[in-house]
Amino acid sequence: MTTHILITGASRGIGAAIAEALTADATKIVALSSADGDLADPAAPGTLWQTSLDRLDGRIDVLINNAGIFEANPVDADDADWLAGWERTMQVNLTASALFCRRAVQHWHGRQSGGRIVNIASRAAYRGDSPAHWHYAASKAGMVAMTKTIARGYAKDGILAFAICPGFTMTGMADEYLASRGGDKLLADIPLGRVAMPDEVGEMARWCALDAPASMTGAVLDVNGASYVR
């Protein structure tokens, strides 16, 4: 049977690599991008879920939450600006993902075949991030905790959940960060000597979406060149 997959944040970088990795299998994919809807709008995930469900003939088997933003929010910013930056990142990175996960769990609850969630989090969930990115690290830590909670709560229903925590990956966000921090210093912190490539994360997501054994539910997989081990 063809596996129906919904991917958010799929226009470029890791999301595009995930979509490409999955197209070689017996899949039907809806790959959402910012052009489909603004996840900063709390109403967008519900609308996009229903639209995607319609495009996938009323059945979604796998949800991959990849959409996210990485925006600096300096601690000495104006109070209102700092709070707005915090709330925007939380809405896009965590709350929107939670709303998609909620729809998925409701869709699969009681369905004999269950379903799979793959959440793309970050090394920052465990290691933290820069002083200007408290909100980013917190949003990704929340995503990991949410993944584990879903896994524990719904495994009995065949609903599996996995999280992937990339370190620096060669995407637009990483390019900006490398330029601002000094690439040589950053690379010196990665024992592998290079940042991850999107296709490496894409393959991990493909495996979690289609092939990972059910007993792995709740697992958090790292892909950071041993820059953070736990």
C-alpha cells in the first residue's frame, strides 16, 4: 500500500532533502512550504492539515514536522520586541508542530494501522544555543519532550514518534550562522570536521518514517558529527 506522507517546511534544505529521500519509495507526498501558509498564524496548521488530507485522499500515514525558524533575539532588545521574538519562534517551531501532531494523533486514534510522527528538532535541545537564541533552543527542547510524550502515550495504538536532532547542517540557516560566528571556529568544535549535509538528515527521516522498528518509538537520533554526545 502506498504510504501517504505530510512534510512541513519542505521547500529547501532539510525539508527538501527529506522529500527527495522519500520519493524513491512507494509514497504519496504533500510537501508544504511557507507559500502554503504562515505557521505564525495559529489557525494555519489546522487548515493545512485538512487541505493536505484532502490532497492525500483522506489518509495521512506519516507526519514529518520540519518547518522552523532561526531568528536572533538579543537579550538587550526592547522588552516588547524580545517577547514578540520569543512568541513567534515558539509558535512556528513548537506550537505549530504540536497542532499538527494533535491532528495526526486524532486521525490515527483507533485506526488499526496507527501512524508515525518524525519531528526534526535540534542539537540545541540538549546543548543549548547562543545568548541570542534562547527561544530557539527552548522550542526544540519542547519538541523533543513532546515527541517522547506522544510515544509513551500512544504506542499501544500503533502511533510511533521519533525525533531527529541535527547539529549544524548545510542549509541557509547554517550558512548565515557560519558567516556570523566564523566558520573555522565552529568547525573546530565538530570532531567530524564538517557540518552535516541535508541528505544525511533526509535519510534518517526516511528511515524513521518507513523502516525504523516499532520498539524504537520515543527515540531521539543525533546527527551532529559528535559535536555533542550524550
